Amino acid sequence: MSGNLNINWSDVIKKEARGSSDYDLGEVQEISEDYVITERGVVDKTRFMIPKTLVSNFDGHNLHFNLSEQDSSKYKQ
């Protein structure tokens, strides 16, 4: 599915990541071959390593994932 998305991955660095129902997944820190690494929080940081296959779209400000709050725990680092 992610092959259909024409996302310039360098544009999503430092953008907000959102799951379904606008769930806050933090800020995009890194992009790897298959994953988007995000970080949420200032003091208690939570890192997520989310497969690119879960990206639904990028609107220029937020990178959206087909990922619920419950399912996000699988991707916490």
C-alpha cells in the first residue's frame, strides 16, 4: 500500500504524526527503509517505530497512520 503514496519522506521529518481519531503519535524523528520513527513527550519520551505500510497520507503538516491508540502499543520502543 505504501508504494502508492507519493510522499517525499524527507518532508515529513519534524512533522506531527497522527493515528486514527487524531491520536498523537508524536513528532517524526527518522525515516528508515521500512519504518517511521516518532517521539512524543518532553520529559517522559515515548518512541514509536511504525511500519510505513500503516501510513495513510501526508497533508503537508501531519503524517497520518491507520493506527489506533490500542494498537500503537505494539510499536512503542
